[in-house]
Amino acid sequence: MLGEVQRKKIQYLFNIFDVNNNGVLEESDFKVGFIKLAETATVPRRGKVAWRLWWRSLRTFADDDKDFEVNEVEFHRWAEGIVRNLSLTRENQTVKTFKRSLEAIYDCMDVEKNGFITKENFQALLDTFKLNAEGIDVFGKLDANHDGKISRKEFRESGIAFFMSNEIDTPGNYIW
């Protein structure tokens, strides 16, 4: 079961993905957001891979009534499944797809294809999804070793921490 901080983060993520604000997630919500992200990438197809992975995961593991929409209850249940399986270190299909989707997002942000994300690259993600960090140095929080860039490992660990942590000050909370 998700803790209070986790529930708030998952609801926040649902609201980000619900691009048309109709209270359900649909394939079109993911196309819009990730295609925008892909426009900043040197390999635009990575954005398409990212949205397809996220949508496929949700359709397969969250859309209980198979209506091609994922409502808030289904989304929260999907997130609980990720947390449960990650905490049990299960590498089932849900977790594998989740990790692959994080990799695809990372590949979109690694614009120069040099193995890390710059502050400018990360800002493009924030801008794409209209995320406002309210003056918080989000990049600095995710750059765990403070070398001025986010490595693939730092990004993956932050993405996992976003779901796993119930602590309000966990750096991974700021990935979105």
C-alpha cells in the first residue's frame, strides 16, 4: 500500500500525463507529451519509444476494464504494483517495461548522445511537460554526485525512488 507522500506523487504524475485534463489517461495523452519531448532529441524516435512503452505498460497492467482508458484508481493500482514488485526485487514484465520507459526518456534527454543529461537538457523535459519546480534546483537534487550532469544511473535511480520513497525530501521526488 502506498504511503501519503507516494499517493500525492502518483496523483501528480497522473495529472501531468492527463494532457487533455479529462480525468483519464488515453493513448493521445502520451503521444502529445512524448512527441514534444522527442522534438528536442537528436533521435526523435526515442520519444515515440518512450510514449509507447508507458502507454503499453498502462494498457496492459492498469486498464482493468479494457476500455482503452486508465482512470485514477487504475493508475494508482498500477503504481502500487510497481512499488510492490520493486520492493520485492521482482523483475516481472511490469518492472521491466517501467525501467525500459525510464531508459527511453533518458535517451530523449541525452540530446548530445554523450552519456549524460545536461542542465539544459533536463530543463527541456520540465518545459515540455510544463513542470514548474518553484525555484527548487531540481537538477542539483538529481545530480547525486554533483558533477554537473545526470548520468543514466542517477536518472534510473531517481525514477525508481520517485515511486519507492515515502519521504518528502527524497531527491527522486523531483524527477517529475
